[in-house]
Amino acid sequence: MKIAIIYYSKTGKTRRLIEYVFHKLKDLGVGVDVFTVRPIREYSSRLLHLNPRTLYETLLSRNIPIKGDEGFKPETYDAVVIATPIWWGMEAPPIHSFIQKYANLIKTPIYCITTADLPIDYASKLLKTLKARGYEVRECIQVVNFEKDRGRIDAMLDKVSKA
């Protein structure tokens, strides 16, 4: 079994979660490749959520040039995990662009994780976005507090390992 993890993280919250996911899947005996998708022109860390470019690209669902998916061949994986921070209620632009780029190319099951600071069900919105693009989504969860959400994360990863 081989799983691809696709994610974007600017502040490090999603990256820390993916480090856990990677090690947990490895412990379950799964082969894992991680792809960190990033914009060609990275966002400034300074006042990230007040940056006009970040706001514009997110709220208008702009496709942006991305990197980090080089070598990703969807047909070589049994499942794909997509993880994204939520900005203004939407997936981060690099993940939005990845979703658009690989629509109808990924035929394996998708599991998705959203990270946010607010306990709002952003995962359902991402689920709808992915399904509208033709992805076969098996589960989509929201992580607000890693420690409190660890049981849900582990339950999903158990399903991923058996995909």
C-alpha cells in the first residue's frame, strides 16, 4: 500500500499535523510520499491574513502557479490525503490550485484534513468542492486542536491504511 500526502502550510500548524500523519501511517506499515505544495511566489509571513494578495487569491478562488507536486503520479497511489489550512473559510490557494490541476486525474480515494482556529465545519465545504471536481472522497475532517482531535485523526488514518 502506498499513500500520497499533499499539503500546504504557511504558519506551521498544518505541517506539524502532517508530520504526525506521516509517522502514524509509517507505523501502520504504509508507504508514504509527502508533497508540500507551495505557490511559486510564496506569501509573506508578515501580516499573512491582512495581505491583499492572499485575500484576493483566496476569496476569488484564483488558480495560482504551484510547485512541489513534481514527481506526483496519481496512478501510483492507493489513496491520497490532502491537507490545507483554512483562510477566510476556504482552502489555501496552493491547495485550491492543486485540486483544480488534478481534477479527473486522481482516481483513488481521497481523505482530507482542514486546519483552522475556529470550530466551524470547514471540512464539509472542502468535501463539496472535491466532490464537485470529481474526486472520490471517503472522509474529510477538521482539526482545530490537535490534542482534542487526535482520536478522530487516528480513526481516519486507520481507514486510510486499509484503503
